[in-house]
Amino acid sequence: MGWEMDLTPVDWAAEAIVTAVLTPSMTLGKIMHIQNHRPAIKISQVISMLETMGFAFDSRVSIEEWRKVCSSGSSKNDTLAAVTVAFESFALYFGVEGKFDCENLMRIVEKGKVEGCPEIDAAYLRKALEWIGVEVP
């Protein structure tokens, strides 16, 4: 599982968008890719974080096997169906090694107009899971 996830917290993205709108001298006419400027994290790191929270993973499977399991169970489970649709919608981006250029965004970060994107660590992942209603063990 060598895929990576370029996770951008939505609360930070919202703050960056508001800041960009309120500082037109720095942003007007420029392309602003609102995304995490930190390196993407490997899916294996996310799984390790989840395991430290108490989630159990019996085995590792290939992406193809995972898709089959999700597809077969998604007709019985709304959450699984939503995850399957989301995964298929974003699967292309998980395999991309490059990132969008966020140089213009970094200019407003460096000027102190908005704080840098928070690090995606176990604490942040726990907070995000609890926010969406996932019961963390």
C-alpha cells in the first residue's frame, strides 16, 4: 500500500479562503491552490495511527481486493457505499506523486496572514473521526 494521502483540514482550508479574499493585494489574479503544503502522508502511516487509537486491522489487502469487498457490501451499508463512492472519486489522486503548486498560498502563510496547515497526526485524525461521528475505541 504505497499510496499517499494529501489531507487538507477543511477548517484550515476555510480560513485560507477567507484570508485570500480579504487580502486581494496578495491574491487577486493569482491561482490559489488551497491544499496542505506539508508532504502527503502514506496510507500505511494513517493505518498505523488508527491502530494506535485501537482500531484493529486483521490483514492487509491489495487495492483491488479492497474495492471488491467494498463493492459487495455497499448495497447493505450506507457508510460503506459512501466510502466506496468517495474512494472511486479520489482514487486518481492517491497515486499521483506530484502536488499542485501552492506557492501563492504560501505567500500569505509566510506573511502571517494565515497560520500554516496543521500537521496530520494521530491527535488530528482522532479529532476528525470524532467530528464525523466515528466512535474511537
